[in-house]
Amino acid sequence: MESTSYWLLFFSAAFAINISPGPDLIYILSKTIAQGRKIGIISSLGIWSGALVHVFAAALGLSAILATSALAFSLVKYIGAAYLVFLGIQALRSKGISFEMPVVSGSEVTAWKAFRQGALVDILNPKVAIFFMAFLPQFIRPELGHNSVQIIILGALVILVAIPVEFLVVLTAAQTTGFFRKNRRLSVWLDRILGSVLIGLGIRLALTENHNS
């Protein structure tokens, strides 16, 4: 019974965290609507890979540096905020053309570029590092030992919970893409909204204080 309560609490918390709106979901949503289901899924893979980097960092104790060092936290924070603002500005300047079917050109969004951007969106968010460092240790069971291994396993489970959640977001967004492609005015406004949200998230991240330091 105790084990059942433990896992119920863990997976409930992991699910609540993964459905919370944030840079990850916004990025996946925008890339899916702009480039289609395939790029949306690849963007999700990038996000999950970035999260896995934070999991291993937490296991190695590197996230503790961000939690205790104001300089390290600020450095990663401002780089991440600038990157989100950059993506937002790109969306604002798109004039709705991001909803058109991509053509072969030098500016085409490749699978590798979508994956890389997704990974960077997650890696350059110090709040993700702080989250894994603060959240995962709460579920460590001392009697099992090997704390680092437990953190890696628990972190991987959090990411596994994110997979169906974000996959559903991709499928839902992909279904609406055709509609927006036929309605240029709406697609322009949605680009503006997504761009503004990304810039807002970047500004919010820049203003975030490290309460752990």
C-alpha cells in the first residue's frame, strides 16, 4: 500500500507538471502548427533530450551549482531568455507564412534544426534544472541506496510521462494546421500570439529570481 501511494503521488505530480503551460509546450505547439506533425514530434524529441541533460546534471550534482550560485543561474537564465525572445521575434516577423507548406530552400526548417532548437529551449532554462534538483530528491528512498541512480530513473519516468502529453499536443495542433493555412489572416494573428507568448516567457524567465541562492 505504501508503495502504491508513493507511485500515485509521484506520477500525479509528474503529470501535473507536464501539462503546465511553459516554454516547452509553447515551442512544440508553435513548431507543429508552423511545420506539421513530423517537425512537432522531432521538436518534442529535442525537448525530452534537453530534459534528460538536466536529469543527469541533477544526478551528478551540477544542478546544485545553479541552485546556489547567483552568477551561474543568471548566466544561464539570460541566455535562455534571449533565445526565447529570439524565437518569438521570428514568429512575429513570419507574416503568417509559417503556416504554408515548407518548400525546399536554404531557410527550410530541417529535422535537425527543430531537434536542436527544442533541446536548447529546455537546456537553457535554469528553472528546469532547479525543478529536477528540488523535485526528484523528494522521492528518493534511502533504503534503496544509489541516490544518483534513483534520480536518473525518476527523471526518466518524468520524461516518459511527458511523451503522451506532448504527443497529444502535437496531434491536436497538426489537425488545426490545415484550417489556418486556408485562413491567412487568422494564421498571421496566431503567429503574433505565439510570438508574443514566447517573448513574454523570455521576459518572465529573465525576471526570475533564484530563491535558492
